[in-house]
Amino acid sequence: MRKRSLRSRLTLLVAAAVAIAVAVSAVGCWYFVRRELSWQLNKSLRDIAVPIKAMQGAVRNCSPEPAASLDGHPAFAEPMQIVFPGGDRCVMGNTAIKVTWRERRIAAGIYGQWEFYNGHADDGTPLRVYIRNVDTDAAFVVGRPVEEIHDTLRRVTVLLAGVAALGVLVAASVGLLVSRAALRPVGRLTSAVEHIAQTEDLDTRIPVEGGDEIARLSASFNAMTAALAGSRDRQRQLVADAGHELRTPLTTLRTNIDLLLRSEQTGRSLDPAAKERLLVNLKAQFAELSTLVGDLLQLARGDTDHEPHAELAFQDVVTAAVERARLRGAEVTADLEPWYVVGGAASLERAVLNLIDNAAKFSPDSQVEVTLREGVLTVRDHGPGIPEEDLPHVFERFWRSPAARSLPGSGLGLAIVAQAVAEAGGRVDVRNADGGGVIAIMTLPGRVARDA
């Protein structure tokens, strides 16, 4: 079974709502017209005045059947008669009305002086009948055919049905136009999503018009595709940069291993000292490659798997990073005050350790000073500093200043720092310190005491 589109469902809903409203209005109008016609008919019956002489003539003649004249007066055009308590009647009009218990009751003066009811003529014609007591022993009865009212109601019914049908058609047409206009942005959004699904073109944008929910949805969709495009571009850039950085150690490893294999295959052994240097170089290249792969994995996990955040003592995290740096041979002094943050302990410890390792690498003969004051962590070295034109690039992936390219490292350490700090809601900056060296400043939101 084929599913209806949103546009057709909206059109059907509008048409159904209008149809119900028109039907309710038509039924109400029909009942109002019927009530008004009945009231007008009752009023006209009550307003009929019969001359006294005519009534006296009818009583004298007392004809139970319609007659052409009444004591010299022509018979009335309306069905009209006088009824006595016993049920006898004197017909005054051109049509006789069937006598019921109502007429006898009113004629006898019991249970009321007047009454309206639906009756019939002798020939079966439906009548609206009005009874009024005119004496203690007689009742005046007059009636009118209700066929006129029925004809009018039938015409009103046909008219209302036509208006209702026309209203439903107009409502359906208007609903279709409104649904097309209202769902046009949704159609553009659907086309854009289908286009992206087919072509994977994340640069597709939807025009945002107005400030309604559709506009907000379009803006959110544009933001989502922009974020996906940025993530894809960063992923491609990471793969490209990783491939470029891996090429150098892999090339060196292959060259050295080829040299060893050629030496073994040709039977010309290398000088022991040269062979030892070659093996040491291989070990260093493997270490550099392992470090690079580890940093790449850290960045990849940071882009996809975010570490659960919890409240932690940042001073303990810094202390653990300082101890690990000292085990690696760095000379570090620490002056830490309590500061509690919300973040991932492992990623923050790795970020602090990277800052300390980076400082120790550029000032191997001096101490690295680490301080923590009111959420501001500073790591200072006393090395040569960083050229001012290189400072804006220090947190870029794989970027290394010309002076640092001869030193070990992958160029990913500070990028990992920036990523970890951003996830914790903080910021990090690097600048040249007064008196020489570089100072890295990490600022994290938190509080002095642990949250109770």
C-alpha cells in the first residue's frame, strides 16, 4: 500500500476539518431555519381573527363537512372549524380537520386554554393546528398545511448541501495551496538530504528564510552539515598529514633494513661500529614511529570517543603528570594550589605531561617550573623561546618550527593539549616569557573546594 505524502495528509486534514465545521454549521443553520419557520407558522395561526358573525353562522348551520358558504358568508380558505366537548364540529373553512382528544379537552376548558400540535385534515394532508378555547363549551381550531415549510426546508437542505460541498472543495484547494507553500521549505530540506545521501556533498546549504520552526530546522541542518564537512576535512587532513609524517620514518627504516639485508645477502658484513650505529638508528626510528602512532591514536580517540567527565582534583592530575615527567628525566619544580574541575582525568594528565615534556625538550639543562593558581596552570621553561611569527601555529597538527625539526617529536603534542583543554571547557595559550623561555598557560573553569 502506497503511503501518502505529508502534503496530501495535510490537505486531507484541512479538508476534513473544514468539512466537519461546515457540516456542523449547516446542521445548525437547518435547525435554526426550521425553528424560525415553525415559529412564524405558529404566530400566523395565532393571529388569525374570525368575525363573530361567521362563527355564529357556523354554529347555526353546524355543518360537519366543508361548505361553500356560511350563513351567507364564503367559507374561509384556511382549514378552520369549531369543536364541541362531545367531538362534534362545525366546519368554517374549505378543509375539515380531524378531531382529536386535544380539541375536546380544550373545548371543555380543562388542561389548558390553547395548544399547538401537528395534525391532519380529513384527506390526510399534514397540518399545523392551533386550538383556542372561545367559550366554556367550544374550541376554535385552525390549521395550515406544513408542506410549504417542508418545501422550504428541502430547498434549504439542498442549498446548504451545495454550499457545504463547495466549501469542502474550496477548502481542499486552499489546503493544497497552503500545504504547498508551507511545506516548500520542507521540500527543499528533503531534496538537500536526498542529494547529500546520494552524492555525499556536505557543502550543500539550504536558504534560511524567516524565524519559524522550518527556518530553525534549516539553520540547524546547515550547521550540522557544516560540522560534518569540517569533521570530514579534519579527518582527511589528519590522514594526509599522518601519511606525510609516517613516510619519513618508514623510508628511513626501509633504507636501513635494506642495507642490513644487502650486507647479509652479499656476504660483506658491516663494520661492527657502523652496524651498531645502524641498529641504534633503527631503534630510534621505531621509537619515533611508535610515538607518532600513539599520538595519532590519541587524536583519533579525542575526535570520536570522548572520555566521561567527572569532578576531579586538578592538582592531583598535575602532580601525577609531574611525577611521570621526572621519571623521564625532566627536572620539574611544582607549586600547586587546590583546584577542582570537571573533565577527563586521563586526557588532562596527558595534556599537562605534553606541556612539561615540550618544555623539557627545549630547555634540557634547566628546570621546568609548574604552578597552579586559581585554575590557571603555567608551565615555563628557560629555553630559546619561539619566534613571534610561529606562535599562532603551535597548536596545529603536525606543525613544527624550523628550529624544532631536528629534535624528536611528531608535532602532535600541543594539538593533543588544545583538544583536551577544549573538551574540559578551558583554554590554553603559549607565549614567550619575560627573561627568556616560553610559558604555557592553561586555564580551566572550576572551584577552590570540592562540590558538596
